[in-house]
Amino acid sequence: MSIPARFHDGLVSRVHETQLRYEHEGESGRLLVLDAVSGAPLAAWPAENLYLVPARRDEIRIGANGENDGARVVVAGAEHIGRIRATLPLLAQRQKQERGRQIRLAALSTMALAMVIAAYIFGVPLIATRVVQLVPPGWEDGIGQTVASQIESSLGDEAGLPLCDPNPQSHANRAIARFVDAALDGVGTPFSPEVRVVRSDVANAFALPGGRVYFFSALLNAARTPDEFAAVLAHELGHVVYRHGMEQLVSTAGTGLLVGFILGDMTGISVAAGLGATLIDSRFSREAEHEADRFAADVAQRLDFQPWALANLIGRVSQDSAFDRALALFNTHPLTDERLAALTLLGQERPDGLEPPFTRDEWQAIRSMCIGSSAP
């Protein structure tokens, strides 16, 4: 066999015009690459080392394991390609094996990607509760501050969300702080929640990781009784106690948050950026809402308010088209028939002779703290 070919030695750019010959050696053999003019040997490649290299349609390129990178023999023309294939049938076999290997690799890669996506969508939310127990409270507090800054800058003006009453020693703020202390008495939470009543024409309330609670003035103005205000506030404190906000971030940030935890990211900046709006625009899980409802009912066991007043306020606000928007309380805390029935049942279990959550003067001070803000 003598087949004309071009030879690249993989060292220099020069192309050698050569003749190919196949020399049998026992059960195997070797491909000899000979200079086309002098017949001097330029290379001798064992047959078991040969493999096909991707080439144009009118060429066949052969490489050899153990040779310089880029070392190639190029055969052109249908006649010569046919002869080399007939002489070296193992090339076609190895090409077929390689295609099978690539197909299997692609299938495995696709399956792996699908498993990663499935784990991200389904697995992370399922393990979020357990993962949160491993998150240090100090780290969660740092993440909460980062998310709070993002929310205030996106929903408020340059100065953030304006407080209805910035004086922490005012009658209204001291009454709210006293309620928070009473609600958390004996609970053992590592957080000290801070309730911020802010001016906004959106009827909403939400709790962030670390304990910051926002109560919007439109929702306060819509509350007709201290029971409604106390029930919503106790419900949000329940989210803080059970760390539902952190669970939501784990489910949303997924593996990014876990990697940040492993690498010791204690600021939360790398995982909280872009999640603030997602957090307050997302619904907690059904179980999380039930847990927060049960916490509100537990608080109502010690203070004289009806936990189902929460349902009254949500139901009334949801019927007003002025609040039918993405951040409305009804959208983020959906009031299902099952939840309404559970709240009603929890309200029936309260003992008699309890202290009210707020005095008449305290409730009037709280109701007046946002005078001048948008009314519902």
C-alpha cells in the first residue's frame, strides 16, 4: 500500500508531502510515514495508537496517541480515503466507539443537569427548614439588614421608607415594643424584633430574616380594632420566631446561599442582593402560614385578642380593589378556607380573664401615629 498524504509533525508549521505504507507486525502493525521524494521515514505509528481526527468531508485525518500534539496525517480524495479505510478498518471501529462514548457522555451530562435542576427546585425547599437551623443567628441578622436596606431603597425614596413615628420613646412605639416583649416572653428566640410602622399606600405587613418587621400605614389605617392589629403583628412575629424569612431565602437563593455559608460569608451581601423584592412578593409555604397563625393563637392565650381578627382584616382588605396589587396582604398571606377555619377554631380555645394587648390610650396613639399618610 502506498497512499499520498500530507504530514504535520506537530512541532513546526511545515507540511511534508509523504507516502503512507502499512507494515504488518504479527497480529498488529504500524503505519509508516515516508518522505515522498527521498523515501526517508518521518514517523512510524503503531496501529493500536491510531485514531481519527475531525476533518472536512473530502479529507481523513489520522492522529496517534503518544505523539506530539498536532501531529497529523491528512489523506485527501475519495479514492485514497477509501484505500486507507480499507487498510485500517480499526479506524472506523474506533470512530464508532468514540461516537457512542460521546453520546453516553452527553446523556449522562443531561441527566446530571436535570438532577441538579430538580434538586434546586424541589430539594432545596424541602431541606430549607433543616438548613436554617445551621445558620448562625448573627449571620441571619446580617442578611436581614442587607435585605432591609434593599427593600427600603426600592420601595421608598432616597431616605428609605419613612417611619410614621421615628421617636422610639413615643407612647405608640413603647406600646408596640411592650406587645412584642409580651408576645416573645418565654419563647426563647435569639432575635429581638424591631417593628417599623412606615408610610405606604399598600396594605401589607411582612417580617425579614433577623427580626425586622414592617407594618404599612395603609394596613394600620384599615384595621378597625386593636385585635386586628395585634393578630397581624403576632402573626409576623411568628414568622420571625420560626425563621420563615430565612427559609424563604434558602429556597430562593438555593445553592448560592449554601456556598456562601460554607465559605463563611457573614455579611449576606453575596446572597441577599436582588432577593428583597422576591422575599416580600412571595408567599410563605402553607405550613409556614399555619405555624405563624398558631403562634398568634398562642400569644392570644396570654393576651386578650382574637387570632381570627387576622382573617377579618385580610378578607376586608382583599375586597378593596385599591389594594389588589402585587404587594397586597392578601397576595402574600393568602386566606384559604382551611386557614380561616383553623383561625376560627384557635380563637375558640382562648381562656377568659386575659389582659388586653393594648390599653385604650395605647390603641388611640397607635391609630394616630400615621395621620397624614395615605388612607385606604
